[in-house]
Amino acid sequence: MFVFKAFPRLHRQLRLVIYPIILDAVSFMAGWYMIGFSGESRLSCRVILEMGMPSVTHLLNTPLFANQTEFLNIPGKPSFAWIVVALIMLLSAFAQGGFISALWNMTDSKSVNFKSFIRDGRKHWIRFIGLYVMIMLAKIAVTSLLVMLFGIAGTLVSLLFFIVMRVQFIYLEFTMVIDRMSIDAALRQSRRYLKQSGLQTITLLPAMFIVSGGLSLIIHWLWMPLAIAAGIVVYAYLMSAIQLAFMISFRQAREQDPPGTFV
């Protein structure tokens, strides 16, 4: 299984984990400064299928990190909050290209360094902003339509719909960066990669669900700043390894079906 190959490779390039830790720490501290620490201990769980730079914010049902638009819905935030959120989201889009390129280099036993991380991030950040906007608008449109049609049940239907779509395009971000494709071309090509790597990808999905769901449950149960700080480090390490396993699978699929055969 690719997960067992990923951990030794990650240990040889452990500096990769520093990038998501720093970005999450900045987002958490900025959010804490603007609104404080809110919420309480509860049994809650959130599983994710996010690809690329890992962030603990994906696991939380309460927006505490200043790296998501939901943070702007919190009452009592300062007037400049939108500027901070916009800057951190821009930084996150920039980091995506560098992180994914680093994973790709690690599958080829190449070293990961800050210079290449910045260079690769600079190449792709505009595409990722476009992707974020497209996904946000799609979620609003689809969820609103389904809620109008099915009422409260529409929320569950929309959740299931986006889970299925996420699996269908699990390699979208990888394809955008590695093949340097536009979003529409990457949508088509990423589905071909999924078909080529079907069995390997399906076996990796439970690992992502278990790590994200288990850590989300623990953080919500403990619910204190120390738990979130520890979660940032643990999640960055574990999810970087899982992302690397997906990249190994992606590389194998790409070798079987080069992008030039389709696009």
C-alpha cells in the first residue's frame, strides 16, 4: 500500500511539514486575536477529502481560523477582518502550488527546498484562486437549489453530491499543478487518472477518512487551544504522508496515461 511507502519518504524530507504548520499557526493566531477562542467540548466529527496543503480548519465545525470565508460571518469581528482573511487565503492559494510540486518531487526522490516551494507557488496561485471561487459559487448554487426542492433534506443531498464529486475529481489539484492545465482541462484529465488508479485510490480514501474524522473527533471533544495547536502539528504530519501516498498513486496513473493522449 502506498501509505507505507509515503512515510519513509516523508521522513527523509520532513521539512515539508513545516509549511502547513506555519500557515495554520498564523491563521489560528490571527483568528484568536480578532475574535478570541469560542465554543465548547462536544462530540462532533468532520471528515474531509481536501487535496493539497492540509489545514486543521477543514476539521472544525466552528470557524476559528482566519483562512476561510465562514470566519467573516462571526459577530463581533473587527472591521479589518476581511483584509486579514483575504491575505491569508491568498497566501494559502500561493502555498498550494508549492506544496503539491514538493510532493511530486518527493515521489522522484528529489529534495524539497524553500526556493523551489516559492517558485512553484508563484506559477499556480491565480489558478487556485479561480478554483476556490468556482467551488464556493458551486456550493452556494447547488445547496440553495436542493434546499428549495427538498427542504432540510436538501442539505444532506448536497453534502452527498459534493462527496461524490470530490471523489470523481480527487486528482484535480494535482493535475492543475503537475500537468499545468487550466481548470476545465484538468477536470477532464483528472477523471482519467482516477480511472487508471481506481483500486489504489479507493484504498487510500479510508485512510484519509480515518485520520481526518478521528482527529476531528478528538479536537472537538477536548476543545481547548492546546488541543488545536497539537492538532495542527499532528494533522500536518499525517495528512502530508497521506497526500504523498495519493501523489505516488497519481504518478503511477500518469505514467500509464500521459496527459498528451487526451488533452
